[in-house]
Amino acid sequence: MKMKRSMGSRLLAAFLSLAAVTAVFGGCSNPAGGSEAPSSGAESAAEPASSADAGKAVTLQAIMWGEQARWDAQKKVNEAFSAKYPNLKVNLLTVANQDDYWTKVQTMIAGGTAPDIAFEQEMLTPTHVSKGFMEDLTPYMEKDSSFHKDWLAETHYGPFTVDGKVFAIPAMTYVDTLFYNKTMFDAAKLPYPDDTWDWNKLREVAKKLTLDTNGDGKIDQYGYSFVAYPNFCFTYCWSNGGEFVKPDRKTAVLNSKEKVEAFQFLHDLIYKDKVTPSPQINKDNAFSFETGKVAMTSLGSWDIATCDLNKLNYGIALPPKAPTGNRVVNEYPNGWFMVKQSKNKDDVWKYLSFCASPDGQKISAEGKVGMPTNTEVANSDAYLKSSTTPGVDLSVTLEALKVARPAYVSSNWSEVQTDVWPGFDEIWTKPDANVQAVLDSIQAKLQAKLDEAK
């Protein structure tokens, strides 16, 4: 997701416990703006109503942000696609940083060199539909008998649906997850987190795992960390019965009692309970899950691949329930969309359909870059046994998906994140922050932005 931040927010990089957060929601910048990586493929006939049907070779241009593992997996999908449709091949243009990615896409469209296919972030769909970037896929889905919408769970389509029309095919998804360091739990002789945990249990155990190991009066190991950015706090707020924006995408409900309770809990973890490092203490990102100085952290399931890569002794569990006993989890699906300016739309649809099919999804799952959106593949060993760390139970992510939902966002959500979200910095940076007053202030600004949206 697009995450521009004020100076106060940049201090909160301390809470971005693993580098993979930027892989999915931004990544490191690519000075060259991307690199062409064509997948292999031969040529022959495909299905009716496309240039390839007439025996003409067609090269589709696709563009994707992310990290190398994601691109490598997608290239294998592209190779399989070309094997099925020999007259079609896909050139994959890659851009690491998501801000640079959207600049590149818009520049290509404005310059008359639009890609045929582009990768989409779930929260920006209303924005890109309003800008005329995305083709309505509903007619293609309805007329193609070989495509089965129920390959994918209905929840995956939600963020890519505007006014009842589907504008992207979900390709992979992630959910909020509680990561824990097994070595630290074992040393403290504490049982691992499970699905009975609530916020109070999290705080109780985090206190036991927050340690001054050398007796110098300074904490050397923290019990818990979280990403102090509003979009990553949705799970806490929704579980407690709160909301940011109503389903009408026009009404802000930011300063409710339930929201105040959720943000007060997170604030207190830092300044009252002192189980979470403050931005001031963690300004150099000295305390992170990856460095082994934090026992638990809440992150998206994209960090499973990073934990595997770094050979951490870790496990995952469902996010803790609110004190009410309710648990609602934020889902972060990514998808492919047909660029409205493409001249190869029927061929593009073949590609989107293939990416959602069991064949395409199995290849993607084996690339270890996310949870498959195809229900059959998500429940198969291709995904469930994809972690290289012994004992990591990926079925936890499937359980999280059962109580997952996307956020309700407006057509100017990128402006909300840029202009409104920095107001939350006061909660994270001030020990005496008045959470109610902060949310009251942000409520007014958020509503003003929603009023400006189309």
C-alpha cells in the first residue's frame, strides 16, 4: 500500500519489524525504474476473438511491483501461460518501489505506451477506476465458460469491486498474523500463542517477555511490536467493533468509543506497559523481530517468506481477539487488472483467467510469495507446505481468512493516506497523548477528504 509519511511517521519505521513489509507495500527503490524480463513462449493458435487466433504472435506487456522472489514466481506462471497459448508471450516489467511503480504506470498510459496488464493494490482500486485505468472485467467473466468465479473465495473480489463491477482478478493474498519467536518462548518456559488469546493475554505474556537481560536498567528484549500505521491497525479496530469508513465509502466513523479503546490499548503498550519500543527508543530500528530483540510482532503473512529466508525459529498464530471475544482480520489481496487502454483485451483476459486457474495458482504458490486466492490450491500442499521453517503452520492463515475482510476506501484514498494519516503520529510519539482528542481531530479531516471523493 502507498505509505507516504510525515517526519513523525518516519520515526515509526522502528515498528516495521521486517524488511518484507516494504517488499509488499513499497520496497526499495529501483533507480532504473524497472527492468524488462520477458518470459519464454512460442506461438500458435489460442481461443476465438483474439489476435492470436488468426495465427499472429502477440506479446503482452505486464508490469508488477514487488521483490525478486515475486517476479521469479510470476515469470514461471508466464512461461506456463505461453505453453498453453503458444502464440502469446508476456514481457514482465518490474519496479521495486510501489510509489515509483504507479508513477511508471501513469506515465506509460499518458504517453500512449500503456501496458496491457498491471498489478493492483487492494486499497487503490476505487482511485484507479475513477481515473479510467481499469477495464470492467465483469463481461469477460460472464461470457467465458472456462472461467469459474468460484475458483476464488468471494472475499478476495471485494476490494477490486466498485459499484458491483469487478475490475481486477485477485492473484495472491495476505492476512494479519501474530509472529512469535519460539526461542524466546522456550527460554521463558511459556506456551506458544494460540487462538484463545485476547488482547489482555497478549499484554500479560508480552510483559513476561520484556527483559533487561544485563541489569543496566535498559530493556534489551521487548515482548511485542506492531506497525504503527493506521492501515495496519484495522484488525485491532474492527475486532473491537470499530470502523474507519462505513460501507458507503462516504462516511467517516473514526472517533467512536470502540476505536478510542483500540488505539488507547496500542498506545498503552508503548508508554504504560512498556512492552513495545517507542519510536524514540527504536529510531534506528534496533528492536525488531528480525534481529531477535522482539518476542512477538503483528505483521502481514507476507513476512513468512522473509522469516524463512532469515532462518528464524518462529511460529505464527491468529491475531488476538478483542476483550469482547471478537476477531476480525485485515486481508491484503493483490490482483491483476486489464489496462483500459490495452489493444489486446481478449488476450489479456486469457492471461487473467490463467492466473486465477488451479494451474496458474499452483505455480505461484510454489514460488512462496503469498497465499493463493484459488481455494483449491490454498488448501493443498503446494501452499500449506511451502514454508521452509519446520513447524510453521500455514493453516493459521486459512483460519484467519475465515474472519477476514477488506477495508472500505474512497476514490481518493491515496490522498487520505498522505494528508490525513500523519495525524496519528501523536498517538505513537507522545506519552501523554489524548487519544479521543486526536481521533476527533482526524475524524474531521477524514470526513472532509471523503466529501471530496467522486
